[in-house]
Amino acid sequence: MLLKKIFAVIVIVFATIAFLANAAGLIGVWAVRKPARDTVTTLSTLVNDKLGKLNDELTRVGFRAAEGREAVARINNAANQFGNRLENNSPLVTSLVDAARDDLAPKIVKLRAQAAALRDAAVSVNAALEMLNSLELVNIPTFSEELSAVSGRIDAIQDDVQDLRAKIDEARTTASANLIDAVKTRTEQVDNMMRQIQSTTNKYQTTVSQKRQQVTDLARGLVRIINLAVLTFTALFLIVAAGQVLLIYVAARSMMASPKVKLS
């Protein structure tokens, strides 16, 4: 009986320690739940905010490109009114110079500044996506270098516009039989580049919308997984705790049981 009671005490002690550890684990699971959910929500909000800013920059670049194409169209319309040969210092040439210098050139400068902001926004979004992918639970592809290449295209447009202005300035002092053809060649190149920029912004605006939906769906999925894991561990801890309480009860009953005395 003494050995039996000693064994029961040992069982009660270990079962009690295990029960306390189990309770600590249950409390820990619920303590971790909120920070884990908050981390997922914060990351998804951060990435979506940056994607929203990138979408705004894409909209602005597309708008500036559309403005530039309108300015190019006005230069072409003005050029179509000229004959094949212009006189020196013709008022028509002066109006063409003004259209290229005061209308088109400033819009290209604004477009270039907007493209720089777009490049910075793309770099920021890629950094945020890489941070999200570092969780190793997801893989949302980052943006390619095509957005950064928009600045290179605008540099090429600026070169064409400068060449266009040089051709027109030359016609102010020297009659040029090929001025109209030269103007149309340059404006066509500028218009093609701006159309490509518009196409790029439209494509990536669709991509941004898709990525924002991906991030939102991902955050919701991770929150559901966290909640499910917490509930699963809670159920497991409660089952184990019930077994431990039952073990303590049985050991206590065994320890307190009195030996039966036989009467002769």
C-alpha cells in the first residue's frame, strides 16, 4: 500500500505539472493569435497602400502621355496647313515653333517627372512584395523592369522633340522644302512612343488591380488559417487537459483508498 501511494503521488505531481504546462500552452496560443493576425493585416495594408500609390502614378503617366499625344496632334494639324515650301521667318513657321516649344515640350517635361515618380513607386512596391514573400507562405511576383523602362522611352521622346525643334528653328532662317515631312517623321516617332507608354500603363493598371485582389485574398486566407490553427490547438489542449484531470482524479482516489480488513 505504501508503494502504491508513493506511485500515486508521483503520478499526481507529474500530471499536475503537465496540466499547468498545457494551460500555459493554451494561454500562449491565444496570446499569439492577435499579434499574428495584426502582422498579416499590417503587411497586407502596407502592400495594398503601395499598390494604390503605384496605380495613381500609372494613371498620371497615362494622362500626361495622352496630353502629349494631343499636343503632337495639334502640331501635325498645323503642319498640314502649310505648303511644301515655306518662306524664311514665315508666321506659319513661328506658330509651329511656338506649338513645339510652348505646348509639346512642357508636357514632355511633366511626363518625365511623372515617370520618375512611377519608377520610385514600382521600386517601393517590389520591396513590399519581397517582404511579403519572405513569409514563405506565398509568392506574389514582383513587377518587371518594364515600368522603369518608361523613363528611358521618355528620354528618347525628349531627343525626338529636341530634334523636331531644331528642324523647325532651322526653317525660320532657311526655306526648307522638306520641313513638313521632317516634322511629321518626328511627330510620328513621338506619338508612337507615347502610345507605347499608354499601353504599358493600361496593362499594369490591370496587373495592379489583380495583385491588390491577390494580397487581399491572401490576407483573408492567412487570418482564417490562424483562427483555424488556434481553434485546433485549443481543442487539443482541452482534450489533453481533460485526460490529465482524469488521471489526477484516479491517482488521488487510489491513494486515498483504505485497505479492506477481513473479519474472522
